[in-house]
Amino acid sequence: MSVETQNKETLGFQTEVKQLLHLMIHSLYSNKEIFLRELISNASDAADKLRFEALAKPELLEGGADLKIRVSFDKDAKTVTLDDNGIGMNREDVITHLGTIAKSGTADFMKHLTGDQKKDSHLIGQFGVGFYSAFIVAEQVEVFSRRAGTSAEEGVYWSSKGEGDFEVANIDKAERGTRIVLHLKSGEEEFADGWRLRNIIKKYSDHIALPIELPKEFHGEEKDKPAETEWETVNRASALWTRPRTEVKDEEYQEFYKHVGHDFENPLAWSHNKVEGKLEYTSLLFVPGRAPFDLYQREAPKGLKLYVQRVFIMDQADEFLPLYLRFIKGVVDSNDLSLNVSREILQKDPVIDSMKSALTKRVLDMLDKLAKDKPEDYKNFWKQFGQVLKEGPAEDFANKEKIAGLLRFASTHDASGEQGVSLADYLGRAKEGQDKIYYLTGESYAQVKNSPHLEVFRKKGIEVLLLTDRIDEWLMSYLTEFDGKQFVDVARGDLDLGKLDTEEDKKAQEEIAKAKEGLVERLKTALGDEVAEVRVSHRLTDSPAILAIGEQDLGLQMRQILEASGQTVPESKPIFEINPAHPLIEKLDAEPDEDRFADLSHILFDQAALAAGDSLKDPAAYVQRLNKLLVELSA
């Protein structure tokens, strides 16, 4: 291979790359050896891509279908070299892949950097390390590459010292694929050693499904060495998912996850399963420990690695799991799909529907097992992925009950405010005769835990779920029941506690409502079009008044979501409920001056709106009325 360069140019790194390089070099010093894992993983992906493209264009193999990765070293020159004969890169590929971070979520990633090395190293794990990890140990990195199917003179050379810029030039390269030469920093010479490299490969890359070769070492006399380098395979070189589960160690599963998930933290759980019979396929699915930055970008790349008869087909096949499980990583290897499968065929194949249904159930079972066996790990999972899982009941009617069992909520039972209460926990503590699951939505935990809507529930010792995520009201429009018990929004409609109210309670409520009919009519007149209805409340014990939502009306959360997205929000008016036993309501009832009565009614109405977390339609009018009242009281 000629190293004479032509058309040489010097280009600047994308700003994010500079920041990432600086961060990795200074934050990952305690785990330097991962550079080799990352570079081998990239080489493996290059081999997979060549196999796939060669299905349609066999000529890309250029007569060499024996794919491998070779790792060599030179102690005197202080270099480590990786060679692969995979797909390779052309000049445009090199500039794109090695000069920029072409990944969604980059801006978010950079925004979260703190300067704290320990914290930032976790962020790198969420983002992925990749090629740039080479600069953890190398003062200079050289890349020689040629894309399969191009001529020898279309080779490309890339070089950088990991600072502000990099060089790109054209070279002659006879073989397809990529060679990466790491010029080790002073103090990193330990990596230019066969025994050290062998151990790192066995530790991190044993699962790679193609041979990783090192020069064979000879311990006899110098004359016994062959003239040409002899190579030996140092990894198993077999696809991990094809091996029996009993033969795979936890550490191997964890390293394989880091390879397919582009992560360097261990997964929370995994499921390895082989299906035989009408359908034949193997799946290996992982639950990550941390959410990626692009989790909430529903259009971001996602999905499982798809293999057909152990041949890689595509990197992000999103047809095998529903969108609400987009955080799951792993592989699926099918014997029932043709090797020339395309994304269009995947979308129409009934085999895919069967596999999707089975894989979805397997993931939900895996999460259920995690929740039961490792509640602390599940708590971590919920913090990372809970809001995404809440998309499930709307998307997956068939598994609605299973998904509901995995949801976690804050509740009045736990003062910590953590979302740790399952629906099974809730029903296990339900009052005798309770046939409903009660909940309240709001903007924040502080707001809902102090809501007047909870007063009667506290009095009777009934637990209420407190839902404060933006998605929650939308979720509850699809999640109508669990285990035969209906969900009831305690702020919506006319509250009916069923058997939890005694006959005496119901009789007393009817009598009070009848006695206050005159006050209710006066309030309707005073508030006019601002309310849909005025009535005596059964919810309140301490507060004077409250706003309830009509049965068919949108709640505050949904109204805000629609407004934020620029959609028209259907007009609705609240129901104004009063607590006739409250001193303020008693004074209001006794107020003879109708103008003063109207002012006091509007103040109570606006205060009820504020307590519900809503904004006032006319804040200035509220302030004027309040000031007027304060002046009267101080006179």
C-alpha cells in the first residue's frame, strides 16, 4: 500500500467533536483499555455491512469473502494497528464519520456536560464513545481506508492529533477495508504488547462473531520463527446469541450489550430465547441502565439488529417492537426470512407480526421479572424510561393490562413523592368496599399533594394516585380500568364514593344541598358565564371552594399540551363547588349587599382556580377585588 498522498487538505473538527475529545481524554483515564473494544466493535460493524451489501453485489467481496480483524503492534515504534477487510470508507465517508458527530441528541449531550469528570464519563456512556476513544491512548491516529467496489487509487488517508483539525488525502490502497494506526502517547507503551492486547480482546470482544487475530508468538529460538507473520484467532469468533444460555456467562452478555448498545455501562436485564416450531428465530434483548439523549425524539433511529441465518441485514429494524419499547437493544436472528429482505418487505410480512407480538410479550415479562426480583433496579429503570412506557396503553391494546401492571405512581400513601406505587400495591391497600382506583393529575407533586380535591379522601383514609407527568392525563384517557376496577379522576364530574359513603353520609349531603339551593342560585347569577354549574361539594372538609372538571371536558394538562402545539382547544367551563360548612361560605351566604356578594364570589372562584394550578383569565380584576376587600377590612 502506497502512503504517497494526493489532494491533501486540512479540515477543522466540528465543535462538538473537540469538546468530546477533550472530555474523553480527561474523563476516561481510569478505563483506557476500552479504546480497543470500541475500535474492534466498529470493525465488526464494517464487516457486517459488507456482508449485507454483498448479498446484492457479490463483486464487493473482491474475491475475499473471509472476513476478519487483525490487531498488531510494534514495541519499538510504539504503535498499535487494527486492520479489517470490511466495507471500508471513501473520502466523503471519512470526512463525515471522523470529523463530525452525526448523531441526534448532540446538542443535548453538550448542554449536559458539567466539567465534573466522574459525572461526565457517565454522559459519554449515554452518548457512545466510538472511534474517538483512540485518543485516550494515542497522541496521533492515522486511518488508511478504501471502500469495497472502488479502485485501488481511490483509497483515502486521514490523520489527526486529536486537537483542532485533521488531514485528509487520497492514497493508493490495494485491499478494501480500513487500517487504523495508533501512535501511543508517552506512558501508554503497555498496549504495544501481545499479552496485554490478547487479554483485552478476551475480556471485551470475545463475543464478536468474526475472527480477531493477533500475530502468533514464538518462545523458542529466533531461527524457529517463520519468515512471514503467522496469525492466530484469540476470540471465540461465534455469534453469542447462537450459543446455549447455559454456556454464556453474565460478563459475556454484559460485554455483548455494550457492543450492540454502543454503551459502556452494564444493562439492567436481558432475555436470551430460542424459538422453534412454526416460527424459528433467536432473540437476545437488553434493558439499558440509562436513557439515551434522543429517547424522546420518536423519529430518531431505533430498533434491533436483524440477522437472517446469522447474516447481518440491518442495524435498526424497528418493526420487531412497538414504539413505546424503543429503548430496548439487542438482536433478532431469523430462519424464516429471506436473505434479501428489505424494510418494505418487513413492513408487510405476517411473520414479522407474529415475531413482534412474541418479542413484545417477552420484553414485558422481562420488565415484570425485574420489578419483582430487583425492585431497586426497576426503580432506576422507571426513572429513565417510565414516561416512554406510559405511551404503551395507547399503542398496544392487546397488552394494556400488562403495561398497566408495570406503571409506577406517586400517591398519598407515600409522603416522599417518588413514583414507586404499582397498581397492585394500590389495590392491596384498598378500603373494604372500594371498587374504584382514584387519581388526581396536576403540574407538580407539591401542587397535587396539597390539592383541596384530596380533603374527603384524607378524612376517610382512601389512597389517591398523584399523577404529575405531562403525559399522564393523556395516558388516563386510554387506561380506563385495571383488574376490573375503574379509574376515577377525583377532580372530574360529580364525585361518587359508592360504598365508601354511608347511608347517613348520603342523606346528610342531600339535606345540605337542598338547604343551600338559594346560595347556589345567587352564585350562578354572580359568576354568570364563567362557570358551567354551581353546586354543594362532597369533596371538601377544610377549603371553602373548589373547581371540578366536567365529565367530557379536557383537563388542565391536556389543554396546555394542545395550546403548546398550536392546536385549537375546545372551550369548556369549570364546575364551581362550595363547602357550606366553611366560615367564608357561611359569611358569603349572609351577605345582603349583592355587589359585595359578587366581588367575594369572584375572589373565591379565582382562588379555587389558583389552587387547581390554573392561571387567572383576568389577574388585574382579581387584584382589584382583593385590594378593595383588604381596604374594607382595615377601615
